[in-house]
Amino acid sequence: MRYIGAGAIATGGIISLIKSLPLIVTTFRDSLKSMKGGKNTSGARTAQDLPMSFVLIGIAAMIVIIWLVPAIPVNFLGALLIVVFGFFFATVSSRMVGLIGSSNNPVSGMAIATLLIATITIKASGDSGITGMMGAIAIGSVICIVAAIAGDTSQDLKTGYLLGATPKKQQIGELIGVVASGLAIGGVLYLLNAAWGYGGAEVPAPQATLMKMIVEGIMGGELPWNLVFIGVFLALGLEILRVPVMPFAIGLYLPIYLNAGIMVGGVVRLCMDARKKVDEKTKERQATDGTLYCAGMIAGEGLVGILLAILAVGGITMDLSGTVNLGDIGGLALLAVMVLCLLKFSLWKKYKE
């Protein structure tokens, strides 16, 4: 099933990229035009940007760092691929998100396309060992981050423009935010690896496993293409039937314990939206409050996971099952409390007109 799901995900990503090609070409052409003539001569505060020389020096420095730092498994060919794909996909991502919205940003398609092309190119250069595999995954990861951050930055600058912010100050803030979050996330990744390691029950990392599976299959020539092509043609059939391919493909690939909760949430939202005796404004308020509450639980779960990883590295266990064990009844009771809290802050909340 994982290989079928991998084929479906790769096809879904490429389909989303192909469907976006007309918009990609248009936005890329428009952005190049704006780069040629875009010098601020008005002197207005809301038109101040960081100097282009600073941006270009920063890009060159990052490419050299990616190429030469030993901890990053990318050679000169890989750095060149990052320059090409990064320039193209960053432009496309920022323009598409700025003009239309983040839901139209095909980050998964860009990442998968980059991973496939990078893996094939590196293999053709003769580097098909573990170094080449690590390099291909590093290239795909960098491009995925480039596309995601470009879209996020575009949304931020668009919001700042609407509010009358100074772009230069926003851009400085974006740089600080990226560096700070990169250090924080890097530290968390090392922490999780030290606590449990990736690929196990505690940190299954299905998306990373998918990238690993694709790269190993192409490099080693041992990919079960019959299963992959089942996923490919399944995705094509879904596209013909106008069923959204990527959600289906991700559901096919991810384990059932992850999909079940997503499906239950979708059914709940469907029932909430189908109510007849509630006006649309109240429905929107309740849905927004419910989403915020659930997002808070997701963030809280992540923070607790980091805390547990710190305790695991320190050799401290929180397993109290030998002393207190409420079993399935206790789990159901806790789930009921969580559902009641969610209802209290959304469906049962009284709104003042």
C-alpha cells in the first residue's frame, strides 16, 4: 500500500503542478518584468525595500554555505540544482500565494518534482551511493522550505501592504524569524532523534519515509514499479472523475490511525455546515472558534511531545501504568472531557450581538 500511495502522491503532485502551469508562466513572466523596472524613486516609506545587492549577496552566501559546509550533503551539482529550482519555485510560490492564496500553492508538487529530477540527475552523474541519496533528499527538502517560506513571506508582505507597513522592516523581521525558527526547529529535530530516533513508533515520520523510499528506489533500481504504477493510474483515474487527488493519495499512504481522526473531523464539519436552523454568521463563528480550540490542542500536543523528549533524553520516565492504569475506560472518559470542552467553546458558546 505504501508504494501504491507513493505513486499516487507523486502523480498528484505533478498533476497539481501541470494544472498550475499557465498561472506559473504568467506569474514568472510578470515577476521578471517587475524586477527589471522596480526601483523605488518615490521615497515613500511604504515603498522601501532591502537593497537588492544585500539580497543577492545573501543568496550567494547561502549557496556557498550549502555547498561547502561538510554537515550538508550537497555537492556543486546539488547547489546548482538548488539555485535553479529555488529561483523558479520561490518566484512562482510567492506570486501565486500573493495573488490567489496559500491554498493554491503546490508545494508538495514542487518538492516531489524536485526530488525526482534531483535523484535522476545525481544518479546520472555516477553518485548513486548513500551520499547521493542524502544529497537528493537535502535538495528536495531545501526546495520545499524555499517554496513554503516564499509563499508565507508573500502573504506577510501583502498583509503589511494593506495595513500600511514598511516593507523593509517587515523583511528584516522575516529574516530574524527564519533564523530563529530554523535554530529552534533544528534543535527540536536533534532532540527527537536523540530521544527516540526517526521511523519508530514514537516518531514514524511518514513523509520523510516517502522521500527515502522514492530516492532509494530510483538510485538502487529496486523500486517495485508495478505497485507504483498502480498508484499512478489510480491517481489519473481520480483526476478524470474530478476527485481531489492529493487528499486521497495522502490518505492512501498515511497509516489508518492518522487518517481516522481526519475523517471524523471532516464528518463533524459536514454535519455542522449542514444545519438548517442556524444562520451562516453563527456557523462561521462556531467553526472559527472550534478550529482555534483544536489548533491549540495540536500545538499543546506538540509542546508536550518536546517535553517528553527532554525527559526521555534525561532518562526520566512518565510511565505510571504500573501504579495508575485506568485502561480504555479512562481513555474514553478523557476523550469525552475534551469533546465537552470543545463544545463549550464553540457550539454552546453564547455570542453577543
